[in-house]
Amino acid sequence: MGTAVSFSGPRQASGGSADVELPNDGDGPRVPRRRRWWLLGVAVVLAAVVAFGNYALIEGQDARIDVVVLTRDVGWGQRISDGDLGVAKAVPDQGVSSIPARDRAGVVGQVARSSLPAGTVLAPGQVSAQPVPGPGERLVGLAVKPGHLPARGLSPGDLVQVSALAGGTGTDAGQASASTAGPFRARVVGTGPPDSTGAVTVDVVVGADSAQAATSAAAGQVVVVQLGPGA
């Protein structure tokens, strides 16, 4: 009798065999994240800009110099005292001249050439050694009644026209001279406080050609009119 040969397929795992583990997506190899190098570059650029700005600010402060400034208002023709002056730091400007702090002593005793408010950085052209009145000029005091000058008052340096009125309170000779004196121009130096009648004394400076008219007008009543630029 021949030998029996049996043919069978591949053996399959039975239910009791070990389970085959399938790979889990979470346990697989991780792909490294790509670094955002452009953010690092922006941060470096910003840091450089800030550093340069601070450097420029410090250099600008170091470039400032000490200059002479006014600590109080100074009127035209007023002599400047040491108490009117102070020192401040300023950046030099080629278009604007200033007086260095080392020249402060030379400013004391100078005369203001215009009305200057407190805080003004003084320039050489704003002060002068020429006193008021200057050569050939006359300083005259005029008694001005209320209503005969602007209500807001007059300030040093104002250009005015003075007209004499007839019928003043002076002597007859003074009234006659005042009535014949023509109008003249003058520059206000200052004003005094009002008296019991409300009248104020206005100090004006006039040239030699108006000295006689100003003297005659001072003996009587006058009307003072402020003139604008170019008048």
C-alpha cells in the first residue's frame, strides 16, 4: 500500500496565539520643527535701532553748551543786572547766535535793545553798551491824563506820537508854548504809577530835532498815540 501524502496550506495563527501589535501613529518618529530665523533677525535689528537711538541722544546732549538766558522780563532801554541773567543748556545753531555762559559778566550793565521776555536766549544783537538816552537824545517826562493814552497802557520800546493840547494846567507861558508845539514822535522808556487824579508820567526819549517840542509839551497837557510798525 502506498504512503498517503497530505497537502495543507500555510498554518494560520489560532485564536490563542500572540496578538500582533500594529504601529501607533503617536509612537512614531517626530519630525523636528523648523526654526523661524526671520523673527530672530527682526529682534536683532530692533535692538540695534534702539541702541543707536540711545547713542545719538547721548551724543546730542553732550553737544549742548551753556548759554546766557533771561530769568526776568527786561524792557527796551533797561539796563541788565546780574539778577536778570541765568544759564541754560542749548544745542548750537549755526543760524542763531547766542552768548556763551563764560561771557555772562560782559552782559551785566548792557542795555536791552528791545523788550525781551523771561526765558529768552540772549544774542549779541539784543544788547548794547549804548545807554538811554544816547548821544544827541533827550529823556522827557510827560504827565498824561486818563483818556489821553491807550487804555491798555504803554510798554518800553513803543513808538508813539505826542500832540500837545491848549488849555493845560501849567503857567500861561507854558500853555502858550504847548499850544504852539507840533506833534512829534518819541520812544517810550517807561511809565510811572498813577497819581491821585489817575494821571501817569510817561518817560520818552526824543531826538535833538524834537527836544524843543517835547520840552514845551511837557509843560501842558498831551495826547499820546501809539504807532504801529512802519508808521
